[in-house]
Amino acid sequence: MWLSKAFDIVPGDVVAFIGAGGKTSLLVGLGYELAEAGWRVLATTTTQLSTDQLLLFPRVMSSRDDARAISQALSDDQFVLLHEDIRAGRVYGPPPSWTRDLLDSVDSDILLVEADHAAGLPFKAPRADEPIIPLETSLVVPVASLSALGVPLDDAHIYNPAAMIDRYGFARNTPVKSAWLAQVLRDETLGLRGLPESARVVVYVNQVPAGGYALGRARLIARLCLQNPRIHGVALGSVRGFAPVAELQRALGAIVLSGRAEGGAEKVARTSEQLMRARINHIRVITGAGAAQVCAAVKRLGLRTIHDRRYRRGGAVSALAAGFRALPAHVAAALVLSPQGNFLTPKLVYQLLTAFYRGDGDFIVAGAGQAETALAIIGRRHWADITALPPAASLGAVIQQFQARIALLDTQTGLALPGIEAATVDDRPFWSRSR
């Protein structure tokens, strides 16, 4: 996945990179990615760079240069770094108050700002005067490197460890743990300090391998970070890799449609328990027929049930709307299940979630050739369109209506591929790949 997709970059964004472990590389990587796509990219810093880092940029200019000259440089080179001063081998940027004047005077598509200092270390807590984020910032990207795991918590390896020790009581000189990275990154007095109120936040964990134990550690960090709803997503990757984002972890919910479950309430409870084991935090069980039995079966799990009268008569869209409304505002997508038959397995849930995090799509359907189970993950951007359908419409009708947006999960390879045909059998959906 490309950085611009993971960060959901739009024209007019002001992006501030803070933290440690790859800020400059990330800024440069995103800048070249956007420039190659034809964007006019300005970059600057509110702290300092080394003079060696000037070689990373195709064009370097002074912020004192005429706005027309800067605009012409953007036309010529697409990607321009602006600085205010160079002295003693360091490059200093203009003050943050200058950002508004720049945005008003230069016709760039985006402004990228390195807004923090970490002395080249992989992980940090900010000092009292850090970070320095312009008020106009629309996206903040806190950065940390997975290479910090296992290194001693001391001044030689970690930037400002005293702030972490004072806040959480971490033991000095002991190896840094996964949970420590997450605790600092999601803490609004440390990793999220000084954020403009309206800015969205996407964390970037750098130097994450494509598989193995270390990827599991990175996923744990992401799950713990996402416990703070201020964080919209956690990108895992390696900024110097060909595809700099391997996964974009986001907060998910689940909607279990129980009204027509064959096998009754216990099957609904088992399905819900599988979702809990998959670490889905927000699970809503929608009841129709047999509501009392379902409520009793899931009560021991501590899950929230919502009764929908229309669903009792078969209204799947009505049930989905009730589920969507009940999920927290920071949830990015909902896993939707209708627990028929025995098709649902932990492996299938894992494949579906991985395809979503990998960016294969945000409306992914599993269960090719199966009439027994409906299983899909549906991104928030589709919810309003789905709930605009007739409330009594079936799940099959939903799939048929939106098949152009849907990717189908191939359970043999774990890949989600675009293009499906949808139909219904006894008002239950099944899917087959388009020919």
C-alpha cells in the first residue's frame, strides 16, 4: 500500500510528522510519491535538519524567496523544501506562524512538515517544547521504529526516556517492550501532545517486516494504540521498502445478525465468541425472532444486544442500520455476519481482516459458493448508501446492489479480488466470481 492511500491524503492537507525512527524518510517518501503523481509538494521543518539531508530533495529554496519563484520551482521540480537559515551544519525552518502566509501565497497542493526532533533515535517522548506543530495541520503522523524493541531504556538509545519513566514507572536500562511503545504513542501528554483539535491522526510504525514474530509485535502495538479513539489508524511498514505500508490497522466493529440463525441462540453465542477471540472490540448482536433466547445466550459474554422489529420479519437492511448506529464514531468498518451453517472459522475471519488491513478493499465478501453464511467487512463510507435501501431488503439484495464496489475473498489464497456476481437462495446470499 502506498503512503498516500494509508494516510488518506487529499489536496490542501498540511501533514506534520512527529516522533522518532523515520520522520524525514517518511516525509521524503510521501513527497516523491505525490510528486510522481503530479502533485505540487512543498516541504519544510519547524525544527531542524542536517545539511546532508538537503540532498534528499530535488529542489531547496529559502522561505524568503519570492512566492512566484517558489511557484515556478514547483512547476519545474514538483517537490520543493523551504528553509529559513543554514548554520553550523544544520538547516532551520521558518516559525510555525509562517505556515498560514505560505498557504495563502504559494499554489502548492500539499505542505509536509517535519515538526519534531529525535536525534536519530528510534523512539521518543517529547520534551517540554516539543513537538512544534503548525495550527493549520490537518494530519499528524506520529512515528516510531520497531527497532526500538529490546534496546535499553536509556539516553543512549531512546530520546528523553525520563518522561516515560516519570509517567509510567518503566524501569530504566531494561529492554523496551511492545506495550511501552503503544502506551507512549497513544498518550495525549506524550506521543499525542500538542495536536490541533481538528487534525486526524495516523500512527506509522517503521521497520516492520512482512511476516514472523516481529509483525505480530507490530500488530499488538497497533491494537493497543487504537484503544485511543483519537487515533484513526496505525500504518505498519518499512518506509524504505517498495510498498512502504504493509497493513493499515483500524478500529473495527462487528454486527452479528441473529434473527434467522439456524441452530438457535447458542450458534450466535459461539459466533460472537469467535469474534472476541479475533480481538474485535465492538460487537453488536442484532436480534429478531428468538430475541429472548439470544440475549440470554450472549449475556455471559458481556455483549450488547439490539432488538429490531423489522428484522424479525426479515428486514436485513433495517438490522444493519441498527448495528451501524450502535457502533462508536471512530470505528472504520464493520464485520457483518449472519451465522448460518458451519462455514465460519477462525482462519476465515483472519483472512478477511488481513485483506482489509492490507488494503485489498473496504467492502470485502467471503463465502464464495456458500449459501450457509454471510460474512463481509463493510467500510464506513458505504454505510449510508446501504441504509438508504428499503429496510426490508435482504443481505442478498445488498450484495447485488453494490457488487461493483465489492472484492471477493479467495479463501484458498487469502487474497481479495475485485468483481463478483451476487444472487440469493431462499433469501440468503451466495457469491461466485465474475467470469
